[in-house]
Amino acid sequence: MARILITSAIPYINGIKHLGNLVGSQLPADLYARYMRARDHEVLFLCATDEHGTPAELAAAKAGMPVADYCAEMHEVQTRLSDGFRLSFDKFGRSSSPQNHLLTQHFAGKLAENGLISEVSEKQMYSNADGRFLPDRYIEGTCPNCGYDRARGDQCENCTKQLDPTDLIEPRSAISGSTDLEVRETKHLYLKQRSLRGQLSEWIDSKTDWPVLTTSIARKWLNDGDGLQDRGITRDLDWGIPVKKGAEDWPGMEGKVFYVWFDAPIEYIACAKEWSDARGAPDAEWERWWRTDKGADDVRYVQFMGKDNVPFHTLSFPATIIGSGEPWKLVDYIKSFNYLNYDGGQFSTSQGRGVFMDQALSILPADYWRWWLLSHAPENSDAEFTWENFQASVNKDLADVLGNFVSRVTKFCRSKFGEEVPSGGDWGAEEDALIARLSEGVARYEAAMEAIEVRKAAGELRAIWVAGNEYLQSAAPWSVFKDDPDRAAAQVRLALNLIRVYAVLSAPFIPDAAGSMLSAMNTLDTDWPSDMRAALTALPPGHAFTVPEVLFKKIADEEREDWQTGFAGQR
RNA sequence: GGGCCUGUAGCUCAAUUGGUUAGAGCAGAGCGCUCAUAACGCUUUGGUUGGGGGUUCGAGUCCCUCCGGGCCUACCA
């Protein structure tokens, strides 16, 4: 039994996430966690909300709420939606937790002790009207290069020229529109990533099995231009983790907080402590997952994230861990994803374009979304959601291939043998062939899951479902029954057992439907079918079952059209 | 501008990393079955692998070039 630590990139707090966010980290992480648990491995699956930073403050202000209240409320909302999608986190924590405060300050203290923090005085734009320093992209003005009047302080969207906020002509606050801006001197802490470049580079080079997407982004940052740069890890904000050196105050840093990208990954660790604290368990509980000196040396740590998060997970966070000089667990495998587009464009939180988690669940059960999203996961390139494709895939795969299999088998049995597993008859060559085929299919499915090849795993699972229909078609118990009811009984007995096997195999993708299948088959036996022949006898003759409701109702053309138009506009 | 990824059947994707005749699913066509959610099964149509050039006994795969799409570029997170 292996021990597997799984984290999903933590979703930002300012609003409800769309399906692109979901499929880029949380959903595949959940698939992997469920699979590994099903294989009897010990799993700790962690996620949290990422609550600090300027956008959170602005969103709270817009909602007319104190930022702490806003975050608490949005955390509840996101928790409900995670539950709705059946994301099986062992703990869904908060980056604003007391645990993360202490741990983030602890890491900063260690890094300072080890000479990896420098204090840098710099000039930043301050908005008097807004009463805050403004990040570059929150300053708008006219581009000195092309004259576009809504250029941002970091880059002009029109001519793509890189800008400095001070380059802008007539700069104004993107928040209030105020032009009452001034340049102020402010002091910040920088993490001296340069001095860790060699170690990080060596570490990345050792990861030969990582997705190209992951390593190429890391190498780019390591080697581009002058190489890896030091990074500011503090900000002039009210909401965040106060800058401290461990438990001590940090002279000159009063009123400042850590940069959200410094404290967010540390929350992966703090979240484990939130998990054990919530149960009143001792620190040893979470430390055996994170401290290699306290039992975590045999843990395999896998991270899931969208490609935009890769630099922080391959460089910044490892720099924090390595730089601490303490025996924290480093990530073993990073699974990164491209983006999911929506009907010819991008999903957009700010523009409300696409399908959001709450809307998705209000239309259809989680399994529909889970299946489509995972079987179309953007692993090798960006993928695209269209309503037509969604309807066709879900109807065919879930309703026709899997759902109808369950339906035809249970209903046939009920009409000929009653609602119990029939006795009599023996298996022959046809059943041997099916068992061999299923065993091979399961082996391929397992291999894809171990390698976290999500689409491939979905394809293999589907092929296993298809094998059941092919068997029924050629065995044709409805014909055999007329002359040889015992033989038909043996066929149906196998088919009923196949439903249980399908439930177990499919549960990581479609947990609710798997649950319905198991309860219809009146069994709690979720043993993995490592021995297919034995697995297909788990439900013995005489075992009672019930014919379930339709597992997956098909999506009608009308519904699809309604949603298509309904979601075309803005949220 | 620079870097990386990507372009394969009408659609969504494969192709053991240079090795026979480029494969699946969906959609389309035909046949079969009648247990089942008008479901299932079998057969089948469909490709100058974005264009052009090159290397090689051999190129979807490597090189050059052109065209298209995407991402990143360090103060959004």
C-alpha cells in the first residue's frame, strides 16, 4: 500500500469558478484521488480557497462587505459547489487560516535566517482616491506606443508592448478612474531565487517523466534572459498574512502582508494541519505527510494545476521549501493542464462567459459534467466545450452505452427470472473470452490511471462498457432462454455481476451513478476486480437486486438549444 | 519582439518517439437483433497528416520556410 499526497491548485476566492477552472485541477485531482483510494492506497487529498490579494479586496468592496466576511461567505459557496461536484477533498481549507499565518511566517523566518531574503526599496504607484497602492495592471492610461487609451500598466492589450505604469500617458486608477496618483517609495522583501537557481535547475532536470508542458515552462523561467529572478514576496495591502520573521516582528515591514503567491502554496501544507486540527489530532498526523523526517519519506506527492500556475509550483514554492533548509516534502509529479475553451472563445470569469459551476449543477447532475470534462481533459492542447459535443458524448457514452446496459440486463432478468441473481447453467468459451478481454481492458485502464492519462483512461473505461454490450449481443440470452433457460441464467448472472464491476471501475469518474448501480445491485462490495473471474461471481445465485431508475436521462435537442442560447449572453 | 505548445477524417482525438497499408469514438450509409433509455451489435464511406522545400532506404514524426490557432513573458491570481 502506497501513500499518496494529492493537492489541487487552490481556486481564487473572488467568485464562482467556471468549468475550465474545474477541469484544469480539481476534477482530475479528484479522479486520481478516488482511483488511488479504490486501489486501497492511503490518500490525503487537499485543496483550499486562495483568499489574499488585490482582487479579493476589490471584490469585497464591490459587494460592500468587509473582506474577511466576504471570503468566509465565498468559501462556503465554493465548499457547497465542491460538494456538488463530488470533489472528495479530505480537507478544503482556507489560505487565510491561522495555521497558514503561522506557517507562512515560519517559512519567511527560516528563509531570512538562511540569508535568502533581501529588503528592497522601490517606487510604486499610489492612488490617493483609492487609498491603496495599485498593481501595475490596475493602472490604465494611454499607450505611448500606439495611442490606445485603455492600456494597462503592465502591458498594452492593443499593441502588446510591455509597459511600466510610469510610461502611460494620463495614467488613472482602473478601480476608481482617479488620476490622483503619485509615486511613493515603499520597502519590500524579495526571495533570492537567484541563489537557488542551480539547485532548482538540477531538480527540474531530474524530472524526466514530467509532462513537457510542465518542464518547458520551468526551464523557460530558469534560463530566459538573465535567468531566474528574485521575487517580491510582500505587498502593501490590508488583507493578508502580516509580515513577520517567524514569531517576531519584522522591523520596517509594519502594515505589510505577504504576497498571495508566497502564502498560497504554503497553504498546501497548512491545510494538512487544518485537517488534523479539525479532528483534534496531534501534529504527527499531518507531519507524516509533509515532513520527511517524520514519516513522509515514502509519500508520493502529486500536484494538479492549470498551465498558468506552473512557474509558481516548479520554482517559487520549491525555492521556499529548499531555502528553508528544513525537511519538507517536495513534489514528485506535476500534472498540468491546458485550457478549456467555450464555444469558440475563452471561458472568462470577468466577462461571465461560459458555464460556471453553480449553473452547471442547476442543469444536470455532476456525473454528466465529470464524464464529459474528464474524457475531454485538455492534456495535450487546449480543448473546446460545445453544447453539441457535450450532448452527443454524454448521451452516447453514459445513457446508451453504460446506462442502457444496466437497464437491459436488469429488466430482462426481472421479466424472465425475477429480481434475484438466477442460478443454474455454466459459463463456456464465450464467457472465458469476455473475461480475458475485460482483464486486458482493466489492465490498460489501470496503466492509464497510474500515468494520470485522463482521456486515455476514460477511453479504456468506455471500451470496457462496450464489451458488455457486445457480449450480450452475441450471447443473446433472450433467444437462448427459449431452448435453454439454464444457459441464459448463466449469461444473465454474469451480466448482473458485470454491473457491480462497472460500478467499481467507473466510480472515480461518475461516483453518483456508481453508487446507484451498487445500491440497485444491493451490494456494498466495492472490491477492485483484480481477478475478473472471481469478481464476476461476487453476487451469488439468489442474491436479490432491484431494477434501478434510468441512470442517465438523455439530453434532448430542445434542452440543448435552450442552454445554448441561455448561456450565449453574459452571466 | 522572444520562448514554448499546436495544426491528422465533417467533429473530438490516437499513432509504441524515424519503421509495413495513418487508427479509434461520434456523425453519415447499409445490414442484423428485439432484452433495453428509438437503445445494442456487425459491416462500411471518409485523409496529398495546414502549404512548400529538404535530410533519409524509409517522414504524421527530424530540419528549413510560409500560413493558421493557443499559452507564457515575472505587480491579476
